[in-house]
Amino acid sequence: MTTDQAAAAATRNVTAVRSAYAAFAAGDLPVVLGLLDPDVEWIEAAGSPYPGTFRGPEAVVEGVFSRIGDDWSEFRVEPEEYIGSGDVVAALGTYRGTSRATGRCMQARFVHVWHFRGGRAGRFEQVADTAMLNAAL
């Protein structure tokens, strides 16, 4: 990949990731899932409430998104910075939420790393302050 091609890919992929977060905020999961490769590898941090590696969009919905909806009366993913390099995009931001079970509010920093292939996210990895998430639940 030439420097120009890498820059164009980074711009395209950052735009796609921005759109995914906007869709998630709007509750439009079909748009988010449309960005994922059918064989996506989705990795949630080992210490998180939803740890593990999930393969395929359906597994992400069952193992992560549905559980978030069950556990949090409010859950926001607020990216603040995007760093793109070719087919890799890192998003840095803050989770904010309110636990359904305890009523406790939470604020936790995150880094999400997205790896693209063929225009879709083939791999996602979460790094987060999982202690803050768990303390609220």
C-alpha cells in the first residue's frame, strides 16, 4: 500500500468508525452491524463485565450489546479522538452509564482498536477501565 493509499484508507476507515459510534448512540444497531465483517473477531477486555472473544455479528449482539441493554438503563460510548493508520483505527473516549441493578453512575475511559479488511471491521479490541464498569454494576 502506498502512502497515498494508506492515507485514503485511514480517512475512509475513520469515517466508518465515526458513523458506527453515531449509529450506536442513536440505537441503530443494523448500521453498526453492517460495518462488521461476517467473520469479525470482537474482543472485550478480560476484566470487563462481558469478557471474551466473540466471532460474528450475532455473537457480538448476544455477548455484548444485548447484555449492555440488560445491565444499563443508560449507556453512552463517547469517542473523543480518532487515530487512523491505513486499515487500523483507534478511538479513545469515555463510557458513561447508569446501572439498572444499583442505580450507580459510571464513567470509564476506553480505547477501541478497529482493524479493517475489505472495507469492513474484521477485528475489534476493547481496552478499558473495567474496574469502573464493574464497580457500578
